[in-house]
Amino acid sequence: MATREIITLPHETLRSKARKVSSFGPELQTLIDDMVETMRAAPGVGLAAPQVNVPLRVIVVEFAESEEDEEVTPDLYICVNPKITPTSTEEVVGTEGCLSIPGIVGDVSRPIDITVKGLNRHGQPMKLKVSGWLARIFQHEVDHLNGVLFVDLADKVWPIEGETTQIAPAD
């Protein structure tokens, strides 16, 4: 495993639609392992392959529902060719940031409950019903696969106090 460079705006890969994965060989397995290591090192709760300059439909997510209890081990999700379906009409606004847009956060409204369908790292079908912050993380990462960034969806964005900001307008 290796840590890969996380690309930032205005890198063109972040604005491109990622390609569907059709091969589940050693190269994909290495990419997934590297993405998990990169996400953890950043640190982050999710990472999409385009963020490491690989235009494939692969995401990794790691999240613990109760972050206050340090003994809770976060769940790791790996999803290839994910598709999201909202399962509720209720949306909630939450503040999001992104490893590819350092120093900026923004308020984004997203469905609170979703179903995620895709394939696991071995090409087997998977289906998850998730809600709350976990649903938000999955939606944020899948947006990356479509060249969409949270700043495109945010009602309001602002710099994180004390951090350098990097933001470029969408084409």
C-alpha cells in the first residue's frame, strides 16, 4: 500500500465524469488499498478515485456513527460503480469540506436517507441503506465521480479560519 497525492482544484480530473470499472484485477485492488491508506493519512472520512487522479468510479468511506466513543471502530465501505437512490424526501443542510478543496467549507442540502447500490472490491453486488452523516459522505463521494464538487451545490461557502484557501470557479 502507498499514500497517493490528493489533487486539488483546479485540476481537470476533478471536473470530469469517471469511467465505469469493468476489471477487478490486481491494479484495482492496489488502487483501493492505496485509497484507504490515503484517506486515513489525510485524514478524511471518504475518498473518490478522481481525487487521486484516477478517473474510475471507485469510492472508499470510513465512518463511525459514534465518534465520541474512541473505542468504536469505524466501518470501512468500498464501493465500485456506485449508484445512489434517495429513500426519503426529507433533506437536511450540513457543513461539508473536501480534501480536494483545502481551507473551504460550505452548507449543502442533501437527502437524509439513501440506498447505495454497487459492487464490492471483488465485483460482488452490494446494497446499503444509510442515513444521516454516512448518507452525506456517500453522496459527497459519488458526486466526485460525476465531476461535481460540494462548492457547486453549497448555498454558502466560507474559508476555514486560520487555513489557506484554494478555490477556483467551475468551468
